[in-house]
Amino acid sequence: MKIKPDDFRARDGAAIDLKKWPTKIKPVYESKEHYQELLQLHVARLSDMQQILYAAHDHALLVIFQAMDAAGKDSVIRHVMSGINPQGCRVSSFKHPSGNELDHDFLWRAVARLPERGDIGIFNRSYYEEVLIVRVHQDLLTAEHVPNGLGKSKDKIWENRHRSIRHLEEHLHRNGTRIIKFFLHLSKDEQRRRFLSRIDEPHKNWKFSMADMEERKYWKQYMHAYEACIGATSTGDAPWYIVPADDKQNARLIVSQIMLTHMQSLKLDYPQVTSARRRELQAIRRKLVQDR
């Protein structure tokens, strides 16, 4: 099966009903060996393109991963980015905000971690948490000190935050940062199975806590929040991709192919050598040849 990125793309301005988006599809690989072969091919191509991105130094790539617990964000990042030079890539994970971060606007801590030109930035969770977990647990707004007159709680806070996010992403695109956003779409049954494996397999015990079970109770509320934010913020310049995540191997191949497609669209190439630079290099070469 050929991977077609548009099959997973949330259309601009379209209403999103996650019940209509599959959490599992026919595998794009034929066997475990075929999966490894395809993944290594994707990883090698991403590595090559990242080197050109770093050398050209005129674009940055921001890749955002959002998902319910146990959807496989960590493993996708680890496998897909395994061939990337760490010098040109930074992974940022967003936990509960600190007191200092809460004293700033909701985008502040993420903006501080945006990738530089030539780099790839990976956000494992992101500023989208502010329209997901905060929307589900609205008591968190109190800690953010949102003024009453700025659309707090019952007013238009989520609509306003979606607008702020769109404006930020438009600004980044205009200034050379390309953005790809992935929602790893996991079924509730598959999350249950993965939670059980975290209990039954000792080396996975550290990944599980009672807090994970508590969040599972809010599954419907989270799906509603994801539908709202994906529908409001998937744009031509910063698209959302809804990736079936019940099959981890399939999800990795889909994510890596979508990343490749976006990087290829940049038509990257190594910087052109000017005549002056070529003469300089030849002069350096002559000195090196003579330096024995």
C-alpha cells in the first residue's frame, strides 16, 4: 500500500469528527522485515535532507506531536528521528508549566523553544495543551491568572486561543519555519491494552500511574477538544495529520513519509558556491598541497 499524505490531512476549515477517522488501517508494510526496510529507507532520506536543511540555513522545520497517553509519541520520535544529526535537531517535551511560565502568556514557553534556521524542532506535546488539557480541566485557568475581561471560562477563550495559535503559525511560516502537526489517533480499546502491558511488563512499570487512569475518564471530553482544535487550526501552511496509531509500525511509516514529502516540497539544495568563494577554496587547496 502506498502512503498518500493527503489521506491523513485534516482539510482547512473542515469540521472534524474523530469517529469517522480510523485508528487502524491496512498495513503499508508486508512483513516485519519489510517494515524495517521501509523505515530505514525513510530514516536515511530524512538524514540526507536534514543535512541539506542545516547547510542551506534558510528554513526551519517544526514538527508537533499530540495524542492521548500511550499513543506512541515517544516511540515515533525515537524511531523516525534515529538517523538525524543531534546537532541540527532538538526535542522539547512540555510538562506542567512552572510558576515563571504561568506568569507569561500561554504561548511564551513554546516560542522560547522554536527551532533556529537550519534546524528541526520536535515538540512532544506543545502549546496545543492549552486548548486540550486546559479545556478539559478548566480549573487550570485559575493558575494562569487569565483576566476576567479577556474571555475567561464561559466566554470565548478557546476561540481566542485558536486564533492566537493560527496567527503564530502564520507568522512562523512567513519567516521560514515550516510546521507539520501530527495527532496520533489511538482507540480507547488499544489504550487499555497498552496500559495493561505497562503493568504486566516490569520494564514498563515506570510509564504508568494512577493519574493516567484518571485522565482516561475524560476520553470523550478530550476527543471533543481535539476535534475543535484540529478543525480550527489545520491550515494550508500548518496542516494537521490524523495518523491511525493502533499499529505503531504503520504510524511510524506514515509519519516519516509525511515528513519526507514536506521536506521535499522545500526543494532544498546545498548553498551555491560563488566564483569568489571558489577562488578562495582553490587558494586554500594550493596552500594545503604545499604544506608538507
